[in-house]
Amino acid sequence: MAIALVATAISFIIGTLLPGNPPALQATDNPATAAVQAQNLKQNLTVDPLAKEVRDSQTGFNLDRAIEELLTVLESQEKRLTFVPPEHFQGKVIFEGKVNDSDKVIALTVDDGPWPETTEQMLDIFKQNDVKATFFWIGKSLESSPEIARRVVAEGHAIGNHTWHHWYDSMDDATVANEVDRTAKLIYETTGVKTTFFRPPGGVLNNGLAKYAKEQNYSVVMWSVTSADTDPRAQPEAFVNNVLKGAKPGAIVLMHDGGGDRSRTIKALPDMIAGLKKEGYRFVTIPELMEIQQNEA
């Protein structure tokens, strides 16, 4: 939303100061799209240098400087929305971070959303506890809840690809490519996020999806600790115990915000976070975990 406001404001100023009908910046939340618009605007505006100098002195507004500042903001925003693993992790399957035992970092990951109500409740808990997580999105879920997805990104969480349909069975090459690429395309169109982090549905590594993802230089992110929050018989306390028992420096924790009723996960989450904090853990996203491992290595 900040991108759209800045672009709209500059568009208004340009329309006020320049004669004729100069190309305008259209409101967009996609940093890459806004950057292209700004570059095109800068290239297309032809203003007599002397007239521009007079107008700048009269108005106190420097168009070139304003566009450069906008481009700087957009470049920073696009970097923030790009989740690409370090080269060492590209094309690899990752189960946990290899970090020093003294570095008590842990990564919470959330699958199958974005999901009505549940994801927003989870975001509230994360915000209250200053926790950043990594969300692996299903294309069909994203298609149904784009506004929730934009909130996830706006609040600083990392994003990964979890296929379009969440299918487990073996697929032909065309289907596999569509499952991954279609989801990646919608993630970008909806939020401006570019991500090459991938999690195969159900953790299945032999149905073609993980193979394709690795060929495209994704990191295939699995997990080392599961909350087991898909167990229909388990109580929230069990989810908490599962995570606390399995926690170790560099652990990747599996949870879910979509795919069904996740009210038990929401109930367990505050105690899970509190318990991990009590044990001295700090929370990182998957990209941050990989960066820590690379730096320590």
C-alpha cells in the first residue's frame, strides 16, 4: 500500500506541474510494476530544460529527484520481497539448519494457507510476540484469500511455494511444472513476492514435484520437528509438547494454518512460543536461517 500511495502522490504532482497529459504512475502494490512505471515515466517525460529549471525554482519541486527517490524506495521494497536461498542451498533438500549449538535459533513454518480467520489469528499472535515465520502457500488458497496474503507479506513474514492443488500422487512433467509455476506466478501477481523456497505437499519427495523444484534452483524445505497439528485426536497441549521436545538450534517446525479447522493450532501457538522463548530460542525465517548457517560456515 505504501508503494501505491507514493506513486499516486507523484503522479498527482506530475499532472499538476507538467503541461499536456504526461504518463502517470498507476496505483499498484507490486514493487516491480511500480519500478517499471517510474522508469518509463522518467524516460518519456520531455521537458524543456530552461522551462524545467524555472518551474523547479518556482515550485520547489524537482521531478528528477522525486523519481530517483521513488526508484530507491521501490528497489528496497523489491529486495525485501525477494526470497532466494544462497547458492549453496539452491537445488537442495533442507531438513534443518546447521548452526552452532550456542545459536538457539528456530524457524516456525506454516503450511496450506492463506486461510480465512485462522491465518489472521495466527498473524495476531505472531505480532504480539514479535515472531516472524515462513508461510508456504497453496495456489488455490491464495486465489481465495488475496487480502490475507498481502497482510502476511506486509507484516514481514517469508513466503514459500506449496503447489497449486496440494496433490500427493505422481504427476507427469507438464502437471508438475504447472503446479509450481502457476503458484509462483500468482504469489508474485498478488503480493510482489518472488520466492524460490518450496515445500512439497505431505513432504512427498518422489512424485516429481521436488525434482522439478530442484531443477529450477528452489530450495526444497522440509522440517525436523512437527507439531502434528493435523492429528484429529490430539489436543493443543500435545502440539506444544511435540515442538518443545523436538526443539534444537536450527530446527524447522511444521504447523498449519489452512486445509481445515486449525483452531487447535491457534490455541497451542501462544504456549508454544512462550515455551521456546523460555528455553532461550529466538525466531527466524527460513531465509534468515540459511543466512545464519552460511555465515557460521
